[in-house]
Amino acid sequence: MANVVETVQAVLEPELTTKGFDLWNVAYEKLGSEMVLRVLVDRLDGAISMDDLVMLTELIGDVVDGITPDPFPEAYLMDVASPGAERELKRAKDFDWAVEKFIHVELTSEVNGQTVLDGELVAVDADTLTLAVMVKSKRQTVELARAAVKSAHLIIGMDRILTTDADFDWALNKLVRVTTYQKIDGKKEFEGELVGVTADELTVADDAEVEFTIPRAAIARASHANNF
């Protein structure tokens, strides 16, 4: 089965790349009584559509049918799909793509007493992943050896907590949630676009484009969220 996967990957990858797509993963496995060739494809830029997947199903079918000699030991079904919102991260370029996104990591050995971590992937190199995680309501970074990563996948709907100047600079012109220790303009909770940042205050514009100035000393919690 490994030879089937390697053969299909080697043929499909250059073909899809020239057409603006990324071959995310190929699997060849038994599902019930049938063998299934599952091909996961994304766009190199932007989001893949259903029209793309319909076109790719025909294209990939033609390319795979043209492989000689035939690598498949028996008849199979083919499934062409998107990697999905919580896609698995395996290749080096998967992790490069996932920088500044939230991921779930399972480790082969403990780091700070944990073998499972959720956080923002803030940096990647050949040997290390750097993850920003929350520890007692504070954002801290932890370095993970790539060799110790058992599995990893993207996660959605997780807040990025904003605490440092770099966090707020990153969040400028993005949607944020802010809660304060005391009422400001009659409110203690603010949601909207972060339109201004200084050393002393934030400016948040709500859906009605009303701007609120929030002293940073009054902030109990601030976050950027994926799930507005």
C-alpha cells in the first residue's frame, strides 16, 4: 500500500501544482469491503470550492488511470476532498502554512508535564515548533522538538489572548473581544475591530462604527477570536 501512495503522490503532485493546487495527502486503505484511494487537495492560494473538487475528481481520475504499470493490486473507489478545517499537519510545508494558526499537538514525551498541547503556532524551523499556550491566564511560549511530535492538526474557534505590545500590534484591524474591570461608557464588554493601539489605550469600533477608547490599565481580558 505504501508503494501505491508513493507512486500516486509522485505523479499527482507536479500535475496539481502547475494548476494552482496543493496535494495535501494521499491515502490508500480498506473501508468495509472496498479499497479507497483518498486524495486531499487544497488551493495554493485561497479556499478550494466544490466546483474545484468536481473538476479535480475528473482530472485526478484521468491522471491516476494513466499510470503505467498499474500500481493498484485490485479495484478501488476514489474520493477527492478538501483537507478540511481541522486538517492534519504532517509535512514541513504544512507547519510552515500553519504559522499564526491554532493547532493541537500530541507528543511522544512530556513537556512541562503534558503530552497534549493546544496553542498558536508562532514559529517553525527544521528541528523545533514554537507554540504560544495559556498558562494560568498568561500567554507563554514553549518549544517542542519536531521529533517528539506524534501528531498535529489545525483547530478552529480558539481565542488568541492579547497581552503584549506585539499581540496588540498583530491584532490591529482584526476583530477583538475586550472586557474591563470597570464600566467605560456604561459597558464592560466590547466587541469589534481594533482600529487603534497606543502604549496607554485601545480603540475598538463596533458593528455600527462607534468607536470606544479603552485604557489598557482597565483591561481585564483581551482576545482575538476566530469564531465571531
